Amino acid sequence: MTSLVYYGSPRQARLVAAETLPAKLDLILDRLHLRERVKDEVVALKVHTGCNISYSVIHPVFIRKVVQAIKDGGGKPFLVDLDWVVNGAESRGYTPEVIGCPIYPAAGPNERHFYAHERQFKNLDTWKVCGMIEEASFLVNFAHAKGHPSCSYGGAFKNLALGCMVGETRSKMHDVSHFDRYWFAERCPDAEARQKIIAACPHGAIIQDKYKPDELHLHMENCNQCGRCLEVAPKGSLKIDPVNWDSFQQAMAISTQISLSTFAPGKATHLVLATHMTPVCDCFGFTSMPILPDAGIFGSDDIVALDQAVLDVTAKTPLIEENVPMSMEVHTRKGHPLQWLHGPYKDPYKVVEYGAQLGLGSQEYELLDVLPVENLRPAPMGYISAQGN
């Protein structure tokens, strides 16, 4: 089944407000019939407010547009994110006065307000959904597309998968990457050989395990699968395998399914702003230079189709290699540009594949541009009177 994904290009034919991304967001909200769907609904607007001094988060202008549309339709919106990022969100422009609605920590100020869901997956059996998410009657998932060190891409799935669970569950979700064994101490009993393996990684991805002196621990986020460690490791002692990264993607799909299952059919919609896309997610608390060109804004009721579309559009654009931080490297040019940076085994399409397998949507989609630049006539720059300056 083919799903609809609405799209607004970052390009403009004319220097007019009606062709900017916030205006195109209005058109996407119209196509999603958001106003007609939220009457008397308690609407959780899930965004990532960033933390510390990050400034490439979704600008409050966009948030205000969504909040106003919900209010226009008779809904009761509130913005929600995790407690440790909501605390201080005002320093990044998120205040009730600016965005037009209250801002709440998703599971309360101490993450004690949650609902437990049982589902076995590797080291996980209990998934704790934030109470403010589960108790809302309608969800607007508004994600900011970024790179991500665990899976190379963070979009609509990541915004819900990690942002709707309490810290304990989020931690265990990251730990699934270590469930499948990759270090075999019995095949490398020599401490000097282990130090050579550690020294071979220029990214600090391999360290001595803090609990077991003869074990090595692989930081999956730092590893770009360059293979330097394998060149010095005794045969069979270390395994760099896609399963360790695929596990995190599968956990994200399961987490998203659980969170979305708390809403009735048709009571959720999804948006992705793909601008100022930096190497890592907004959790890092700072903003670096963008590594992909702006791709626009996307919206759909189908989260699978939405992230698939964002990935397909950004796959056609080059990695801005001169903006890559010096601590990172491009050692492959295969796959999606974000894989060039984070590594070939961090396949960003895996989460949508797993999501589709779980019945969350379709990877087949039709991309509908809400205001095609090609249909607009070029026009001279408008005149602004001196009184308007």
C-alpha cells in the first residue's frame, strides 16, 4: 500500500514569506487535516527541545504554527520532552508565551510518571512509556532530522523511540547493541595484544572493560567500522558485525510501536524538519556545522513512509565533507551519506524496515510537494518602504 508524504522544498522562486518553510508547514498541516482532527483532543506535541547551547533545534516559529493549528481546531496542546532537556528549554526559545502552550516533562520532573509495557527483546522485557505521552489522546510527532552516532540518522522514529521512554528504558535500548557477543577474551589472553587493539582505534571506540580486565568494551557510538582494530586483533578475538547496530534500530522500532499503541487509530501524525542537519543528535547540547544541505519539511500520518522519504531525499544530496568535524572521518562512500560518516553498518533504513515489519506503515510512498517551485513564476524582489524598516 502506498502512503502519502507531504513535502515542502527549502527552495524559493521568489523572496516572499508565502514560499518559506513555515508557510509550507501550514500547507502540510492543511493536507493532514490537523485542525479537523483535534477537536476536544488533549494533544501531546513531542519535539526535542535540545539542551545546553544547541541552537539548531526546531525554531519556535515552526512550533507556534503547529500549536496554533491545534488551537484553531479546538484541541488542547502541550509540548512535551524529557525532563533533563525541558529544564532549561527557555534558554533555547521554548516558553509558553512564545510557542503558545504549556511545556511539560514527559514523565514528570523525576521520571516517576510512566506506564510499563511488557515485551521481550534481547536484554529488554519492560518498556516504560512516559505518562504524559500515554495519557494524551492525540500525538503530533515533530522531529528534527539529524545525524546520530548509534544509527547514523535520527528522525521521526528516533524522536518517539527514545523521547517517549524513561531514562531506564532508553539506557537498556542502547545496551541491546552489546547483547550479541563481539569480544572473545579466550582468544586474546595477552594484555599487550589488547593494548594494541585499543591503540589501533583513532576514535577511542575500544576500551578496557571497567569490570573485567581481560575484556574489551566497544563504544558503538564512536565506532565507524573502519576495521583498523581487526588488523591487529588475534584471529577470532573481535567481531565487528552489523547485528550489534541493527539491534538498536530494531529496539527503536519496537519502542515506537509501543508508544503509538497507546493512541487510537488515526490519532497520531508526524512531521520532520530536515534543515541544519549536523553529525549528531540534539542531545549533545551544542550545534556544529551542517553536513547535509537543507532538504525541507515533511509530513505524513505514516511514520514509516515519512522517514523513508526523508532518507531518500537526503540520500540524493552530497555530504558536506568540509564541515565534518576533524575528530570524525569519511572512510567509505557507500550507502546513504550519513553512513559515509558514521559507518556502513549503521544503516539508517533499518529502522523503517523494522517499522514496516511491525505494521507501523509502508515503505512505499508518494511524495507530494505542497508548493512546487517549478509551478511558480520568477518575480522581482519586492519593495519595502522606509516606514517598514
